[in-house]
Amino acid sequence: MFAVFKHARKAALAAVTAVSTLALVACDTLPTGSGPTINTSKPVPVALLVPRGSAQAGDALLAQSLENAARLAIADLNGVQIDLRIYDTAGNPQQAATAATTAINDGARVILGPVYAEAANAAGLAAAQRNVNVLAFSNNPAIAGGNVFILGPTFDNTARRLAGYAARQGKGNMVIVSGSDPAGQAGRVAIERAAAVTGANVAGAVSYELSQQGVINAIPTIRSSVGSSGAQSVFLTANTAGALPLLTQLMPEAGVDPAVTQYIGLTRWDIPSQTLSLPGVQGGWFALPDPNKTSQFRARYQGTYGAAPHPIGGLAYDGIAAIGALVGAGKSDALTGAALTQGSGFQGTGGIFRLRPDGTNERGLAVATIQEQKVVVIEPAPSSFAGAGF
């Protein structure tokens, strides 16, 4: 178990960088609704900013997966012509800003990427000076707003889906259990916000230090909070690389019976697949993209490129799908903020999604549980945003 928390500390350091050190200025640089006009009778220049050239292991593979997925999406566009141009950012803000400027000088009318929050923020600032919108692959809402839209799945979206489902199932009186690290606290805040708009209720909140002893020390407090509040569920922010295995082992042993108190996870409990074998997660609830849509995309990608896509590679497909749908309508304002945030949304690799005026996104998620170490969908992902509960 110590090895688990060794990895968790590395993840926590990454989260500190992502959440705490951003210069959050992109949000105020370009009013939502702005953007360039385009000529839809000609190929639309689209820039794709990828982290190729960075020293971080895996970034070259991620960059190629994003490019492959974007090209797969272009092949699916009926009659819409996209002139895709690739720019390397090396995963750093300075090169991302330079790449964005170069791309716009080359004629780009919209930018897809970059991946990392600080790089996306820098690219957004550079693009705002030229009235160009950025669809970043980040999931950090701190950089969203103005001309920057994030495509990555957010805690807020997942929390709303699960809190709403819990409330409808009579499990809406919740105790939040979160790590003291930035990611854990961001998750706690997301759950609190979700409860406020879904009819759920936060009966208590328990935070733990991100260490084995920190989790052990928090267990009596969790048990007491659940018992004294009459909570019907425990909403956990932890993932497999962090405290999830230990929490789900110790809480039942302490008397927080998952047969009585529903366990709910803010993170994907099916990733990595080894998580499914943990005894403590059996019967727990979590959210995930439409499994059928996801499987179809993975199969098409594998069939085309001979390997599985990177876990976030599909975001590039989603970005091209949204751009293609808007350009296909034949309107010169297709890439303005007002067009990008249309309420009906778009179809992506994991089902429906839409961009919000504040730069964040909403994705139609399924609710799943784990039974006999297998994922079972208990409420399908919505097929449209009408009545989807968002």
C-alpha cells in the first residue's frame, strides 16, 4: 500500500502545478461570442497543437494519437473540408504561445489544443490578441473562459451527474470524503456545487492527508460523520493511484457498510482495469462516457492505425466533430463563441457534449456500477441534452 501512495504523491505534485500556479488571465481577454469569420466554401484552416518534443514520457505517443484521431474525424465529415495543420508545443507554455501565433499567421481560424493547462492558457492569451478561439484538451476549469474552451471531462460535470442520480435513487444525503491535496479539494468543491443544483444534500465532509496513515486516521471520523448524519451515501474523490483501495478496504471494516451506505466515486473506477477486482468497490457507483460510443471509436481507431488510442486522444476527434458540424451549416460565423456554445451540442467519441459560455463543457455520461468485477451500466448516457438533467 505504500507504493500506492508513492505514486499518489507524484500525482499530487502535478495537481499543485495544474491548479495552483496558473496565471488565470485568459478568461478576461476575449468576450464569449467573438471569433473570426470563415469562408465555408473553401477548406477551413484548423491548427492542432500537440505536446510533441517534450521531455515527458508518453507525450510523443499522445501527440500522435491526437493527430490520428483528428484525421479520423476529418474523414468522417461529409462534404466539410478541413485544412489541418500540426504544431508542436513541447508541452511548455512559451512554445505553445509561439505555436498559436505561428498558426494564426499561417491562417488558422480556430485552434485545437494544447493539452496541459499552462500551455493552453498561454496559447489562449496569444490567440485572443487575434480574435481566435481555442478548444483545449485540458480538463482544468481554471483556464476556461473568454476565447478558451476546455474539452476534457470535469469534476463538476461528473459530480452533477452522480449527485442527481443519487438524489433520484433516495441516496442524496451524502458525506464527502476527499484528499487534502488540490485535486481532492477541487473534487469536494465540485460535489458541493453539484448538491446545490441537483436536490442532493451534503451531510458532512471529511478530509484526509494523502498518506497511508492519513487515511487510517480519517476512518473513525468518516464512520462518525456517516452515523451521526444518517448519510445515505459516501462520495469519494480518490482514485486508484491514491487512496481509493485503502478507503474502500477500511470503511467497511469500520462499519460503513456499502450494502447500507452507497459508495460513489468521482473518478473512473474502471481505470485501470485492476480496480474492478478490489472488493471494496463492488456495488459502487461512478460515471463514464457512453460505453457503446467509446467502444465504436476505439475499434475504428484500432482498425485504422493498428493500436489503441491514447485515453484522451478522442478529444481531438471531438474537437474536429464540433468544428465540422458548425462549418457544415455554411455560416460564416461558425467558429465564433456563440456558435461553439450552441445548446444542442455535438456528437463525440463518448456521446453527446456541449461547450458552455463559461468555457467549460457538459458531457452526457452513463452511471455504472461494478458487479462481480465487471462494469454494469445502471443508467444509460442521454442521447440529447433535452431533459438530460444538466
